[in-house]
Amino acid sequence: MTKSTTSFASRIAGAATLALAALPMAALSTAAHAAETVKVADLNLMTPQGAAVLDGRIEKAAFKFCADRRAVPDWQACRAGVRAELTQKAEVLRQAQSAQAQKTFAAR
């Protein structure tokens, strides 16, 4: 990779990290629900501990978001949907953290 390509990629990764850390991840919301948020700014998703804490937070948010579902299949589908969305968003953050870590390591 050339220096300009690396610099551009580093800027994108840094911007993505800041944007994702500054904004809480929210589950799909409807008029009937207030969005559940999951705090991620304090987590390092590159570690097993950070990933485990995030998984617990996602589970708690899914449980709260879907609590009003009465039918078990609806409740299970809702929780699966919330988990899928938040897991997908967490992967974007994980990739941004990885890119930022690589940039920091390369600068040393």
C-alpha cells in the first residue's frame, strides 16, 4: 500500500471509530417502542472480555425491547432481529477498532 492509501484508510477508520463510539447503537424502533440503546464507547471489542460484555448488553436490550410481545414466536423473532441488527453494527465497530489499532501500531 502506498502512503496516501494508508493515510486515507487511517482517516476513514478513525472517523468511523469516532462516529460509532459517539452514537449509541439502537435497535429498530417503532412508534410503539422507545429505542433501546447499547453503550459501546467503553468497550474494546478486540478482546474476549469486551465482546462478552457487549453480548450481555445486547441480550439485555433485546429482552427490554421485546418485552411486550405476548406470543412466544413473536418474542423470539423480535429478540433474534434485535440481536442480528446490533451484532451487525458491532462488527462495523470491531472492524474500525481493528483498523485504528493497526494504524497506531504502524505509527510506533
